[in-house]
Amino acid sequence: MIVWNDLSAAARVEILQRPAATAYPERGADVARLIAQIRADGDASARALTRRFDGVEIGDLCVSTEEFDACDAQLPEALKAAMRAAFARIKAFHGACAPTAVALETAPGVLCERIVVAIDRVGLYVPAGSAPLPSTALMLGVPAMLAGCKQIVLCSPPDASGSVHPTVLYAAKLCGIETVVKLGGVQAIAAMAFGTQTVPKCDKIFGPGNAWVTEAKQQVSLSADGAAIDMPAGPSEVLVIADRFANAEIVAADLLSQAEHGPDSQVILLSDDAHLIAQVQAAVARQLLTLERADVATQSIANSRFIWVDTIETALAVSNQYAPEHLLLNLQHARQYLSQIRNAGSIFLGPLTPESTGDYNAGTNHVLPTYGHARAYSGVSVASFIKLITVQTLSAEGLAAIGPEAVTLARAEGLEAHALAVQKRLDLIGADAPVEPVRPSTVASVLSLVRPDFLGFKGYSSARMEASTGATFLNANESPWPPFVDSSAAGNALNRYPAPQPPQLLQRLAEIYAVPSDMLLIGRGSDELIDLLTRAFCRAGVDRVLTMPPTFGMYKVCANVQGAIVLEVPLLPEQNFAPDWQAATRGLAAGVKLAYVCTPNNPTGGVVQRSDLVAFIKAALGRAVVVVDEAYIEFSDAPPAPDLIAEFPNVVVLRTLSKAYGLAGARVGCAIARPELIALLRTLMAPYPVASPVATAALHGLADLAQIAARIGILKSERVRLALALSSLAGVVKVWPSAANFLTFEVADAKTTYRALAALGVVLRDVSHYPGLAQNLRVSVGTPVENDQFLKALVEALASFSLPASKEAA
Ligand SMILES: *Cc1c(COP(=O)(O)O)cnc(C)c1O
């Protein structure tokens, strides 16, 4: 046992030295000679070298279709099943980690993008030194497959019979790899780097290997016409940090699992518990005796270090200095130390996490930086198989915006030709050239605004989504019986889960709103859809939501809940609370993802001009989604916003049955948008937003549209009557023009008036806390009788604090 605190600075460095690679001074020259041979004679040399090093005669270098087909029958089903399951997990995790495209406007009209392009031809090296490594074939094959590389070549050394092990072939098959070459060692690397008659030349070579393979990879990566490589490599290693809660047998097993890789593997244990270290040392000695590969493990255990440290923090500092390929934190509160780790290839957190699952089937990759390279390198992932290409596009507006500064910067560097390349274009567009920005209007431009982690997101797949037709439903753990009480009025089959989007209601709403049903998403009121949109588009602390107060409060609340940044552009009271479109348009450039336009607006009642709305939507194309909340549209004569969606994919319209349709208690609201966006939003919501009694009630409520229209007609004429009556009252300072089923009006003292009305049994909404609406109250238009009651009470209330009741009297 080594006591860290007793060591001098020099001794500390010394103790963390990796064992020097087996000294063999001629290796470089030997490898160079072998590579030259393959370059000169291709397949013939590859065969000759295989005869010399692997002791086998290979005919065809490539694995034949027959050999491929045979691997299935040669393997036990349990092994194949385990490989398939590992494949699926590796695929899931690597897919989720894959780099995504980015599009960002850095200035108006300056579009910067990053596109993801796979490396065309890649070579995977799967060693088979002492045992075939199908796991490595999966670890390299899966990300290559996910990246979409056009050509994938897999090289693995032939066994004594001249074939590649069936497990490796089975792994290649799972990854869709068709070209498997029976070559190992330097021959394989040289053949993939430079190509031979049968082995295609590769652009980048991946995979672990012994010192010869590593040297060959380094040499081909330095050759101008060679190939790139994944990372520098060295022998495998593990560092375990354990506290007194760790089980010594388990720690010993973890150390030995690494030690059995090869005689030059290194294992290190750091602990703050000397007793544990002694126990682990004893357990290692005991377990060694039982291992089949005891000879290998014994050699590498000779390089091991058992180090006592005063605290776990010291252990983490030592580990960061060493930068292990594998780091096991066998600690009681392992996660709490995660943030202190700076250098490691892969981390195994907590006492129940064996390194082996990372090696095989947890989903992470096992091709990791060794030999201290974890200080600067990462393990293999989809990113290793792709290139990130940047794209920039300047419109006239963009050129005018940043061109002059580019000229200044170019001249400061004395690069006149650079300056001219800009200046000539500036001259071309001229001072008065049209600078109307052209923005993408494809649905993709909107989907690209969705939170990046949600693209391709698979939502919960409910039983009812998976199977909606059938005779005997035994798939959703429902009760087979309906409730005892008669529930037929609430819609039958209450014991069954409802359809995620009840088809009859969906159809009915599609008719009423005159849009195809795949453009509709029904939610638990439009409130739920506001929340959903916020979640879909806004990352906490990054993305912005633009609202125009005074307006519906839920926009801001949902943004706050999500942690999105709220940008408020107040309506203009001096223009009857019309939006400040100029300020709102400027706001769009500042990372706004969702912009809410409520029309008619609650609580001011005004509608926006169609031409203003269209201009705003246009300015938002490719930048933000404009949510047009039409909760009160039925009470206005405004043209419906869903008509805009065909031309502008960045429009989402909200409708509700709560206001004009008299169904506030049912909680039914709709989002109307492009089908692609609707489909994406559906994946983000809980599976059954519309309960069956709700669907039934809503359908009943929507049965007679003529009666609904008649009621809307009454409310509209009552609105006019109320507005006139209110304006005639001396105590009423102002009645705002309203196209909704409410009126907002100003009095001398909103709070007192509110209370006086409440005392008389009439409850309004005190909106005086809204910006610009000090001393305002909002009254919903009721039945003619209710409205009379309200007017009478208001006259009484105003009189009670001794204001003349009518303007004539004043
Ligand atoms: C009432 C209201 C809503 C909420 O509608 P529900 O469908 O009942 O959730 C949405 N937007 C505005 C502007 C509202 O006034």
C-alpha cells in the first residue's frame, strides 16, 4: 500500500507513470517496411504477411456470403439474443448523442448553419489477439451505421482455420456491414489506409489494437495519402476510487476484470480506508488463483497501485492527474463527486455499476482514450464518424449589416483583396437596393426551432395508440367492467382508456374550424397547449417568449415555469392597445422562439390588423413561431388566422370551446398548425388529454351550431348595448373598444368600485394590476337580464361614493 501524502512531488509523478510500452526499438522501422510492402503489392503481400504472422493461408480476403450466412447457425440463441439487445442499447444511446444541425441568424440576414455529413469511407479494426471481440465490432459498427457512412470496411484477423469468428460476423451483420476482411495487425491497417485490389481505401480508421497496430495507425495517419485515425491508443487501464462502504470482493473483481485484458494493462485503487485496501489486496490474491487468464492478470497486477489517500477529494485530484480510461466510483454518494471529475474516458458511478456493462451492453462506447489521452480526447461516438460543415448565407440585408465591418477588419490586417471581395458586393447592392430579408418558409424551418433534444423524440406509446381496433382488448390493464353506476350519459366504456385524440370530436372540430384533422391537436383547454408549446420550443435560460401586455397571463406563467426568458413588448394604450409592431419585430432578433398575438386580446378586447399580423409573421419566419390566440375570434368579424398557415408554417393558432361554445367546464382547446408540428407536439404531451365524458359532452355541446350562432349574436348585440350604457355613465372614464365577449372600462377607483359591486352581488374582474390598465375593470357580457343587473348595480355603486350617475346630470 502506498501512502499518497508521504510521497514527494517527484514520487507522485513517478507512481502514476504508465508501464512503458514493451521496449522494441525496431518497431517503427519494421512497421514502415510492412506498410511499404502492402502499398507495393496489395493483396499478395497481405496474404503473405498473414501466412507469416497468423500462420494461415487465406484464399479470398473478404468474407464470403456463405460464411456470413453460416454464422447464424453457429451461435447459440442466448448469445445472439444478448448481442441483439446490446446492439439496440448502443444504438439508442449513440443515436441520442449524435450531433445535430444548427441554424442561427447572427445578424438579420446573416444565416450561419452547421450541417452534419458522414465520413464517406471508414475502416473498423476488430482485434482478435487472444479472443474474438464482437463487442468491439458493435462499438465501432453502430456509430458508423448511425452516422450514415457510405462504405464501412471491417478488418479482423483470421483464426487458425482462416475464417473470421462467427460472433464478429454476427455483429457486423447487425450493423449492416457487408465488407469484412480477414486481415489483422499492420497488414489490416495498411490495407485500409491505402487500399488494395480487394480492400477499399478508407478515409478514417478506428479501433483498438496491440502496439504494432497502434504504431501502424500512427504511421498511416502521418502519411499524406493515408487515413485519419480515431485517437492515439495505449494499453487498457482502470482506476477505482472506493470508500469504506465498498465491498472488497467486488473491488477486487473490477480490478482483475481489467488486469485480464493484457500483461500491460494497469489497475489502480485509491481509497481513504486502509482496511479496505488490505482486504482488496487479499481478495485479488485469492481471486487470481481461480482465473483462466491468471498468467496475464498476474503480470498486469504487478503494475498495479494500491494507494491510501486522506480524503475522497484527494483521490479525485489524483485521478484527474492520471486521467484514466475507465473510472469506477465505488462510493456511497458517488454522484455527488461527478462534478469534480475533469479527466476520464468513461465513468462508472456507484457500487452496482460494473465496468463490464460499459464494455458490452449498457449502451455507452468502450473504445476510449487510454494512456492519459483522456485529458484531451473523448471516446468513440457518432461524432467520430462525421464532419461538421459550416454554411453561411448572406442576404442583401445581411451584407449591408456586416459587410462594412468586414472591410474594416480586412484592411486592419492589410489584406486588401479580402476587403475588395466585400466592397465589390456592397457596391453591387447599392445604398438603396431592396433589403427585404428572404427567410425560409418550409416546415423544416419551423421544426428546426423546436428544442434540439426533442427532434426525433419518441413520446410515450400508449396501449390505445398501438392498437385502436379489435374485438377483445386485453392490452391496457383496464377493468373489463364499466362502473356500477349508469355512466352511459358520460360516454360509454368508461372502463376503457379513451383515444388519445377522440376521432369524432376531432372530426367535428375540423369541420367547424375548416381545417384538415391532422392540423388539429386537442388539449385540456388551450391552457394546456400554451404550456405544451412553451415546453416544445423553449430551453430554460436560453430561449425567449415574446408577449404583449396587458394580455392573457398564462403566456408568461408557462414561460416562467419552463425557465424561458420573457420579453414584454407593451401594447400602446394611446392607440387603443394596438401592438407596437416595430418593437415586437426588433424583439424577434433576440432569440425569441414563441411570440404570442392574442386577438381579440384579453383583457383589452382589440383585434390586430391582418396586414400587420402578416408582416410580423413574415419577419418571424425561420426565427420564431407566432402563436395567434383566437380564444374570442367567434365574437369578432376578424378573418380567421388558420388561413395563414398554408403560406406561413411558423403560425400556430389556438382556439377554445370555453368561450363562444359554452363549454368552459369541459376543458377543450385546440392548436391548429402544420401536421408535422402537430405530430411533434403530440409526442410531448401525456397520452390521454381528452377524457371520454369530455369528448361526449363536447360533441353534444357542438351538435347545434345554429343555436350557438344565435347565442353569439345575442352576446354581440348585448356588448354594443353595454358599451353604450357604460359610456353614458359619468363614473366611467373610458370603455375600450372590444371585439370579444367582455368589455374593459376605466373608472375613478377600480378597487372601490369592484368591492361595491361585489357587495351588491355582481362579480367582475379587477384588471387594474395590468400595465396600462390602472383603474380598469373587466365585465363579461352576460344574458340581457344579467347585464341589466350589472348596470343597475354599477349605477348604485358609483352613486354610493357620491359621483353623479349620468353624464347629463353632471
Ligand atoms: C380563456 C382564454 C384561454 C384559455 O382557454 P381554455 O381553452 O379554457 O384553456 C386562452 N387564451 C385566452 C386569451 C383566454 O382568454
